[in-house]
Amino acid sequence: MKKQVLNLVCAVIAFVLLSACSSSPKVNRIDADTQVDLSGEWNDTDVRLACESLVADCLKNPRVAPFIDQYIAEHNGALPTIIVGRFSNKSSEHIDTGLISKNMEITLINSGRLEFVAGGETRQELRAERQDQLANASDDTAPSLGNETAAIFMLTGTVESIVRKVDNVTSRYYSVSAELTNIETTARWWMGQHEIKKVIQQSKARF
């Protein structure tokens, strides 16, 4: 009798262990614009809101907006050109600033007010491809040198953060600053800041 009980207990334990090992996580697909904040740390919603806010503020600036209008009028509808430079991370956590730069580029292009010019690794790759085509493609189809469109402005920025914790409550403050600089004169035409503040309250441990 004891042996049968022992075998039954072993069988139940084995079944539980196998069930636990074979279980898979439950995944739900949601809309990409849905705000999901699991920890209070920097996330995709913060990136999107910061980029949209900063670009909107830049384009309505009383110095930038008239310049764009005048440039379009004087160049038969052509848009002023801009290049997105480096966004540095000076916060206390890992932040992919490349995602910020890419979202800035997308937001700028979608605004319809500025023409984006490729830079950084993309520009170097394009130049290498152009050199390769000049050496190997026919004269009729090979691109010409010296025809790149120069950028008038460069957009750069910084992400900073302050984290404070008291007992089970954490405060997270993020500041995303951006600057629009004239490449020829190095004059700053616009500076903006987008602030984010979160308060996270953790459940107290129970014993």
C-alpha cells in the first residue's frame, strides 16, 4: 500500500514538473501605438512623444518657421535640408539613442517642412557604393561626383535622467533636449526640451 502511494506521489510530481517545463508564455499582439509601461523606465512611448513634441516646437519657432517659408518661396518649392546628428545618453540607464535619431528623422520627413539628408554610416555607405559604380557601371548609368545635397541644419541632442527612491516609491525624471544648428555658421537657431516624469509605487513585500 505504501509503495502504491509513493508511486502515485512520484507520478503527480513528475506530471507537475513536465507541465511546468512544457508551458509556453502567453503572447498578445497589440497596436504599436498602445502605451505599455511595465517598469517606469524609458520606453518606446517616451521616444515617440519626445520626438513629436520637439519637432513640433522647432518647426513653429519664430525664427525657424519664417526661414522655412522664405526658403521655399525663393527655391521654387524646394525644402530646406537638415541632417540628424548624434543624440548622446547622459542618463543613468541604457537608452538606445539611435532609436531617438531614427524617430526624429521620420517625424521631420512626415512634417513636410524639411528635407532630410542622409549622414553618418548611411552617407559613407552611399559614397562607397557611388565609387564602386563609377568604377564598374557604364558611363550612361554611373552617378556623378560632387552632386550631393548639402544640409543647412544639423539636429543634435541629449537624454538625461534623475532617479530618486524612498521606501517603495521611485521617481524617474527624463529630460530630452535638442538643438538646431546652422552648419555653415555654427549658430544655434533653436533649442528645445521635452520633460517626462514618472512615479512608480511598488507593492510592499508581505511575509
